[in-house]
Amino acid sequence: MKNSIALDQVAGTVCVDLKFVGEGSYAKVFIYKEPNYHIHVALKRAKPELDNKEMKRFRQEFDVLKSLHSPYIVQVCAYNESDNSYTMEYMDESIYKFI
């Protein structure tokens, strides 16, 4: 796994450091600070050992979230086919902390 990603910007490509924040069955989650807007963004990257069925389900998760628009559902931004990851709004709380 890479510890940074390259972001295409108007002025060129910028590399930012990724900070690991957690993982689940299908993916690892990282955060980074978006250099233009100075906000934290989450990056969810599928684990490389996923089989085709699991990878399809991971992509379907993104597609469903992308179609939903609610202040109560995390907003996803873009899917990256080259490393099977997607960016999304960073949430600094979890349901477990809230409860």
C-alpha cells in the first residue's frame, strides 16, 4: 500500500501523505488534507486480495452512495479504477462513538 497519493491540480500534480485510520472486511481507510480547500478527505481503498465478486460489491457500494443525497449519509466523490479506491467526505465521528 502506498503512503501517499498524487493529486492532479491546475498547477500540476501534488503528492500528499495518507494517514491510516481504520479498516473493514473489504477496504482500508486513510485521510489526507486536500491542498486547495484545506479540508480532510477520506480515501477508501479496496484490499488487494479481494476476489471479483467482492470487488464488484465494493464498486457497487460506491455507486449506491453516489446516488444518495442526504445530510445523514456520507458523501462520496470519485472512484479511481487504477487502485480501486474512492474519495469521500471525512467524518470525524463514528456511530460507535456517538452511541
